[in-house]
Amino acid sequence: MTNSKIEITKEKNSMDEQKDFLSEPELSMDEWTKGWTIHVGRAYACSKCGTMVMVTKGGIGTLEPKCCGSDMVLVKMPDEIR
């Protein structure tokens, strides 16, 4: 295969992947809201220093708490941490 045929094949594969991505159904409003809702009571902990934060006011958006220069991790069961 020549270089030009290889490039055309790569471009076609890339376009096929884009079509697959675009042809997927969009999220319903319920799925979107569930995915972007910040829930009251969720707790996050710093894996380096142990600092914890808890969401006290919910809303719609993203929450990416950071501490010590890295992302904090979601605590699964905050009631069990002492």
C-alpha cells in the first residue's frame, strides 16, 4: 500500500469513529440532571493530608475539589470515618 492510500484509510477510519460518536443518542434531561447534580452529603477526602469536605448546598454543575495540589477522592461511607 502506498503512503497516500494509508493516509486515506486513516482519514476514513477517523471519520467513521466520529460518525459513531455523533450517532449515539443524546442524554435525556433526567440522565443529564443526574450526571451534573451536586448532591448534599457527599464527602471528599485528601489522600495526602486527610482533610475532608462535605457538600452542604447542592446544585447543578461540576465539583472537583482539590487539596495539596491533587484531586480529592469521593468518600463512599462518610459516617464510618473517624
